Amino acid sequence: MTALGSLKRWIPLVVLALAMVLARVMGWDQYLSFKTIGLNYESLQAFIAENFLAAIGLYMLIYIAVIALSLPGGLLMTLSGGLLFGWKIGAPATVVAATIGATIIFLIAKTSFGESLASKAGPWIGKLKDGFNENALSYLLFLRLVPAFPFVVVNLAPALLGVPLRTYVIGTFLGIIPGTTAFSVAGAGLGSVVASQNEVYRACLAKNPGGGETACPYTIDTSALVTPELLAAFVLLGIVALIPIALKRWSPSRA
């Protein structure tokens, strides 16, 4: 590969890195909070009612940017999608947007350093790569279904292991459907919670003018939505995804 070709290969990664730094420096990630969504809930609902297609398109673009730039707030965006659009629309839109965002990272990582890094690594990475690719879809489904693995790590690891684009997209799309649907349904039920918190927050500000966040914190506890039962269900789904691998290895031993 020529020097110019090698340089071009790194351009997408440099652009992505600069965009990540810009997003952090400008503080765009700070707008990804339930306080921002909650205090503008009525205005957002009015905008969606009048500009539905533009609103859903804007939501998906923001979600793609959040995932592609690895900004914190994926869960918040998923809950907000259910809250603002209802889970029947919010969940599919989120699945598509998250898949696109994850694929952007995958393609940039694979093009920039994935293949060259794998070729220069020791023989152990080759064995890991062969083992992973033999059952790539099952492994991807497991990694996507079980919430123990950071989303950004699961976006990058397949690129380093040479997973085909088609397999990656299918595994990502199918693997995030259960979790996305569950949290979109949870978000769709937060309307009354947001309305109640808005009343409490504004009443507190009226009593404590200038008190700010210290005197009047805006809190919606979303951690209660991630229950042990929900996590156990995801783990069980992940185990189901590994059954084809177990059967493939069990059959030769039986033979």
C-alpha cells in the first residue's frame, strides 16, 4: 500500500476522533439528560405533533451521532424515544439508528486499523479470530444481548476480529431488539413521572429563586428500570444465542 493510500485509510478515524473531541469540548453531551428532556417535554410533544416525520428523523440522527461518537446517553435516548414517540415507533426507530451508528464505528475501525492490526498481531489473535468467525453471528448476538459488555467495546471488537459487515449488521440489529424494546416500553410509561417532577421542580424554584440545582435538584431515577429480573432475562437470551455453538461442538464429540 502506498503512503498516500495508507494516509487516506486513517482519515475517517481522524475525523471521528476530532468530532468526539469537539462534542466534549462544546459540552453537547451535557444536553443528554432527563432534565433537558423533562423540562422541554410539553414543547417537544407539540413539535412532534406538528412535525412528526422531521421529529423522528431528527431523533434518529441524534441517536446515530451519540452512538458513532461514543457519547454517554444511549439508555437515556432509548427511554426518551419511548417517552416522546411511544414504544411502537420509538423502539424500531432506535434499533435502526443504533445499528447505523454502530456500523459507522465498525467500518471506520475496520478500515483504519482493524485488518492491519490483526495481521501484525501474534498467532493467538489468529486463533481467536478463527474461533470467533466460525460462529460470528452467535457470538455477536450473545455480546449484544447480555448487558455486561459496553456497547462501544462490542462495536470495535468485531472489527479487530475480521467479522464480515453483513454478519455484523445482522447480529447488531437482531441483538439489540430485546433490550431496546424493553427500555422503550419503560420510557413510554414515564410521562406521568416527568409531569410530576416538572411540577415539583418549578414549585421549588418559585420558593427558592436563584437556588439553582443545589436547592432544587431535578431527579428521575431511571436506575430502578434496570431490575435484576430484566438483566437475568437478557442473560438467558444470550445463553440461547450460544446454543448453536454448543450443539456444533457437542455433535462431533458424540460422533
